[in-house]
Amino acid sequence: MMGRKVLLSVLTVLLTRGAAPAGPLSRDDLRWLKDLARDTYLCLDYYTEPETGLPLDNSRPQEDHYTSVTNIGLYVASLVGAAELGFETRKDAEAKAAKALHSAARLRTWQGFPYSWNHTLRLTPHPEDFISTVDLGNYYGGLIVGRQYFKPLRADFDRLLRAGWKKLYDPGRGLLFGGYHPGEGRYADWHYDHLGTDSRLASFLAVAMSGVPPESWDALDRTLEERHGIEYLKHGWQGGGLFAAFLTGIFIDERGTLPGLSAGNFAKAQMAHMDAIGSSVWGWSASDSPDHGYLGFHALRDDVVAPHASALALSLFPREVVANLRRLDELGVRPRHLVQGRFHDFGFRDAYDLKSGRVTPNYLVLDQAMLFLSLVNFLERGRIQKLFLSYPPVKDAIPLIPEYRGRLRPSFPVELSGRFGLEVRPYDLARPAFRAARTAQSPFLNPDAWRNAGKNRLYTPHSAAQTAGQEPFSTFSVLWDPNFLYVKADIADASAFEGWSRNPTNAGHLIEILTDADDDPKTGQAKTLRLGLAPADPANAHPFAWHGGRELTGSEVRLFSEPAGKGYSVTISIEWGLLGMDRPRKDSRMGFSIAVSDRDSSHLEAFKPDWHFKSEGGRWEIGTLILN
């Protein structure tokens, strides 16, 4: 017992040293950061519902505002930061915290856990009710900081902190469920299973607050991703970007630990990426972009940067971060904000588009709070982290976590795979490019035209590479003329017909073609077209195609199918207008992919081998089709 107390004391000293702002930055830089902190807090304070004291989710004008429990937790922690920086008196900050706590206590719960999204005025759950495990981690993290600071409110905080995390723990997998659907009475069918994401805080608090076994932390995936020669924990770039790597570090000083070293490497990789693409700024993270809507999981774009992203790395790279934030300021990403005829200084907007030069008109409370709390930790020597660590259950749990037992003095980038014995995968593979040959005559009239088209092969199970001795599951070829795009697919196995029924919905297709007239690799964009095809079979006299729940007829598409050995062959012509391309020409490009459904008794379940490209980073893309 004495040895454990000595270890705990040493760890507490290590974890409470905090960030030291004085060394690498000038007084002018520190004043600039404090001014930014003040403006950012004014934004958080303004976008709060006066009656309930709860933060809004964003600055968009709307009749009904819903907010997440993540926003509530980070807002409470931000009240602490505002008092520490002198932007609020302690008495006023405490009063605002008390109002927010009173409202939080009225939120609907399941097993003591609040629903994730709630109306800021009525305090009712969002119709799509869900209890998100990752949001609970952020919520309780903020409440713990508030509890330790606002001592007269401790009884109110303690009532909200009575959380039975074991209710969200799956002992069969040794992991936390992704969440719970109260309306359906079931758990989410997925788990939080990666160390390098924002769910790390929930995984830690489940151990600290409710006795979930520490082995649940050990079970988290520690696979590394590598980009620009720098290694960091997955999900990385397409797992939400820098916010996912750094959010836990707002509450736990992770410098020198595997998660902290990984986060630092990730920031360093983004700086390298800035140089690689010729950008003047860096900072890629989930954000509200000016031109493309919210960019979250699997949706980050090189041309959209978010100020909060680099700010999160302030304690590790103070000079680089301040220089980056000042450049963003010069680019106009910190304009005065006009609301109801008055201008306000609210800090940085949520994102900036490098290509268009446009700044989003919106602020997101989550991103403003992360930016603000990062500034508080830097300017006040880790104050938020120290308060979090002072909570007894947190203090007792720190020695149980292997990654928090020892620390390294890094010189970024750090080589992680060898030092920690971890697997590393490359970030990306080349996006596949397919080619369509120009034809002078419709292949429906002259089948020999297909001889001029190359064949693309698909192997199964899903793989971008051929297994030695393996026969292709299917091949496809593409032709074009000024009026139509022609696609011919030869499928080697007709067993997909087993158990299939004709149904013009996405669920009923046997073949799927995805295109994008803007050549955007991501699906679900404005010009993404999804066509479902079904060949003729003994029960259906003719093949058919559909899009958007309707069968396509007339000149839009023409479809022909016939048996071919044990499989079948399908040929389709598609009008360019339907594809969103009015004037195709040589060297035109478009996003392109095909998928073929299959059922076979040798497989445990139905699957869909396809020509989608799935990068090692976990991002789904479609290939590009080039017109020769």
C-alpha cells in the first residue's frame, strides 16, 4: 500500500507541473493570446440560452436550438477558465455554473446518463434520441473541473457525477459500447476501440468513476498511421483530425505519454502537409466549412483549415501555433461579428477555405471551447488539467493506466513504432484511375467496340490487390461518346440471385454504379449519382435500373443482360445529362465506382465486392474515370 501511495505522489507531481508559457513566447505574443482568449470567451458567453444557462451548439439563427452534453461540459470548464483569466468574477462564474447545473439536472436520463442532445430551452431530448459514450466523457470531464473549482456547488456536481459506466461496458468485447438507443431499448452495434481518438477520455473515466476494469483501456487499438514519414495513432486524419487527438489532453496532461507523443506527431505531420501542398497555414480538424457544410469523420479537405486545430497544440509548439494563428488572423479568419446591428469581437470563425478565400459565418461552441481551454491551460500553467487531476477518483485511476506511468522528453517527430512496438500503416494508397475509350459506334449496335476498352478486374474478398492464383470475381470496361457513357460488367458468379427479390431501392440492387461529375472522391456529395441495376433472371423477363427510388426508363438509360457461364453479363448506357455532365470531352474526369452484390453458401453472410477505394486511413473514396 505504501509503495502505491509513493507512486501516486510521484505521478501527481509529474502531472501537475503544467504548461509554462513564459519561455518561448514574447510578451507581445502572450498579450495577443490573452486577447484571443477574451474574445473567444465572449463568444461562448454570448451564445448561451439566458433562461436555462445552457450553451447553444452554434451561432446559426434558428428557432429551435439543441445542444450536446459535450457542449455543456466544456462550457462549465470554460467558466472556470474565465474566472482564472479575470474575464469573470469568481462569484459571477459560479452563478452561471449553478444555472447550467440546475438545467442539466432536469435533463432526461437513462441509468443516470443524460441524453446526448437536448433542447436548450425546453430541456427535452432531440427526437433522434441517443446516449453517446464519447459525449458523456466530455460532459463528465467538464463537470469534474467545475466541481473542483466551485466548492459551494460540489453537492450539485456530485449528484450529476453519479454515473454507472458499467452499464455502457461490454464485457464480451472488453470495450465501451458506442452508446445506447433509449427509444429502441438497445445498445449501439459498435464500440469505441481506438486509443488515438477523443473517446479516450470516456475510456479513462469509465475506469476512474465506476470500476470498469482497467483491461478495457488495454484493449484499445494502438495501430499507428504514417503520413509524411511521421507516425501517429489512428484514426488520425480521417478520424476527425487534431481535435480527436488532443481533446483528452485538455483535461489530462498527456505530454510525454504515448497519446501525447502521438498527438504531437500528428500536429507535426500537419505542418509537413502544409509545406507539401503549398499552404500558408495548417490545422485540419472537424469543422463547419464555408462551402461544404460540416466536415467531420472521413470528410476533411485539404482546402479547409480550422483555427481551433492548431490552438490545441499550443503547449507543444507555442511558436509554431502562434505564428499560424497570426497568419489566420491576417487572412481575415477573425473578423468582427455582426449580430442584430452590433459588432462583436468573438475570436476566430470556425473554418477558412484556402481555395475560395471564404470564411464560414458560423461559430461552433465545441470548437470555441476547445480553443479557449487550450489557451487557459497554456496561460495558466495547466490549470484545467490540475483541477481535473485533483478529483480523487481521477487521482486514484492514473496509476492504473500504463500510458500514464512513464514519460519521455520528446523532440518531435518521435519514432513511435519501434519505441512502443506498434504496427504502423501508411496513410494512403493512390486513388485508382480507370479509363474510358472513345467509341464511334454504340456497343449495343457493334459489340466489337468493347475490344478497344481495357478490362478492370475485381477480386474477392474485398482487396485492391490480386491474391496469387485467384480468379477475378468480375471485370468491367467503359466506353463513351458525346451522348452516353457505356459500362459493361461481367460477373463470374450468379449466386446473388439466391434469396434476392426485385425491389427498386438501394437495398434491392445487385449492381451499383457510383459517379460524381465533380470528380469528388467522397460519396454523398451534391453531384454524386447512385444507380442500382438488376439483370434479368428466370423470374424477371427484363433487366431494370433505378435511381432515387424510381425505375429509370426511356432515353436516360438502356440496359441489357444475358447469362455468361455460371455468371452473367450486364451492359448499360447512361445519358450524360443524368450523370450531371453536359459536355464531356477528351481528358474529362469524373468520380467512378461499381459494386456487385454476391451471396454464396461458402460465405458467412452476403457481401459486396466493389471498386470502391478504401484507403489504409479508413477513408472511403471512389476512383476517378478519365475519358480517353
